[in-house]
Amino acid sequence: MFEYLPELMKGLHTSLTLTVASLIVALILALILPSS
């Protein structure tokens, strides 16, 4: 089981990074679009 842990953590970190990045993009778009 434990030999899969590094790959699992890497995949979790990647998906978490993508989630945070998409949230930031959505926030920026929400700030930009109403003003334009």
C-alpha cells in the first residue's frame, strides 16, 4: 500500500493546485467582467 503513497500525494497535489488555480481565475474574471 505504502509504495503507492508518493504517487497518490503527487496526484492529490496536482489536482489541488489545479483547483486553486481555477478558483483564482474565476475570481479574477468575476472582478474584471462586471467593470468592463
